[in-house]
Amino acid sequence: MEKLSHIITQKLLEGVWKPVKVSRGGPDISHLFFADDLIRFGQASLRQAEVMRECLDSFSDLSGQEQQRLATWKSATLSLAGRITLIKSVASAIPVYAMQSVKLPIEVCNKLDKLNREFLWGHSVDQRKIHLINWETTCLPKSK
């Protein structure tokens, strides 16, 4: 996380990241870290969003912490019940945190569902597998 902070600081020094002023004469705030969370602050513009994304992309390239599909080997080593449990307890819970304060576009929700479905059935880049149960049934609570 320290490296990410350095990347953001570099963008601040270059003048491309526009931080938020807390009050007149107060400090500029560009980002805050707490445990494993990051809150970014900046001017509300498309360019600013692109700068923030560039920082995250640089960090993920350097650290190897890229937000990508769940590894194919994990889907091969877990049972169907294990994959369902992982999706319901982890993969589906992550966007719920963001959705507490932001309404995600339907395209994003559909993409997340697609990634979860592919993990569940063990899809890989070169191989599609048959879906044994439809997604709506899979998403039902255990009691159903």
C-alpha cells in the first residue's frame, strides 16, 4: 500500500491528481488508507477518474494484485459446493460493500455475475463448460 501512496503522491506532484480541500486554508486530501481499505478524493471529472484508474493500474502491474477472474486451478480443485460457497461468501460480497453507497451500473452487475458463473462452472479462456443449473437457482438461499 505504501507503493500505491507513492504513485498517488507522484501524480499530485505532477499536478494531474486534483485533491479535495477540506476547508478554506485546510489541508488537501487525495487519499486515506485504513487497514486494507482505500478512499480516494479528487475533482469530480472524467479526467480525474482516469488519473485515479491509471494509479490503480500501475499499482496492480507492480504488485501483481490485479482484480481479474478467479484462477482456473481454483475452480478445478474445489467441489461444486465449495465453488458455490466461495462465490456466495466472497465474490458476491465484495461489490455489496461498494453498493452501500454507490449505485452500480447494470452492466457492471451483469459482468460480475458472468465472472461468478464462469468460475462456478470452471470456464477458462480456451474452454466453455455446460451449466448444470441455471444462475437464478444457484443464487437461491440454502433453505430453498
